[in-house]
Amino acid sequence: MIALNDAGFQTTDSGDGVSKAEDIENEDALPWAHVSIRVHPEDMIEEADRLSEWMRKWAEHDDRFVDCQIEATYFPRVDLGIIVVSDARGIYAAYSDRSD
């Protein structure tokens, strides 16, 4: 998160996908590494693209987000944009074990 903040992103939440085992078991925490970033709604696409490029460069030093998923969500009632970048390998693993 510090590196993302240093790059000009406004991080708001993160998780490593493993340290909150009880919360993960209760589905109160995500079972994969992720970081949430607050953005102005009008900047969501540009910031998601900038984040994608930043993550490509970061992956040269940190393999947790080599295969990442980036989601941008708009909350119109409060005029808020949130971008979440997740380690896609953790998402694949979390859903491949489910029988539902």
C-alpha cells in the first residue's frame, strides 16, 4: 500500500488473503491479496489504466500480483469511485475449490 500511495493512488483497504483466517472462514474478508483505491468517478478509467501499467512494472519485483484483476466500481448516490486490484491467482484458487 505504501508503494501505491507513493505512486499517487489513494489506498483505503487491503488484505493479504491469509492472515485473517477466521474472517475469511466467515466470509468477512477476501481469501486473496487485494488493495482498494479511492478515485474520482470521472477518473476511474484513466486511473484503472494507470494502475494496470503500474502493476505490470511492480510485478518485476513482487510476484503477488503478476496475474491481477482490476475492478472499477461507481457509487452514484455518494459520487464515489473505488478500484480494487486483486491477485487473480487467489481468486482462481478460491473458486476452483467450490462445489456450488
